[in-house]
Amino acid sequence: MALKPNGEILDDFQFEVTDREIHVLNAPSPAATAGLAIGDEILKRAENTFM
């Protein structure tokens, strides 16, 4: 599990976007069950950020 800077547990996925990258944080197993939804979110963020 990932922790926020204040020490709280991050309960859900978090996306960090830079000028050239998209990172999916806190994607523990069974993240595969949400793989298609995560992929959709990455696509939306890529279209908004890089196009």
C-alpha cells in the first residue's frame, strides 16, 4: 500500500502525470481486475496531456 506524504494510507489508485509520463501509483494485486478501467483512465489522461 502507498502512503500519502502525511502518512495516511492511499486507499485507491493515484495517477501522477509529468510532461512526458503517466504513472499509476498504488495498484496492488488484484489491480488486474481493474486493468481495463485503469487503461481507459490512462488513455483519457494521455489525450488531455499529450495531444
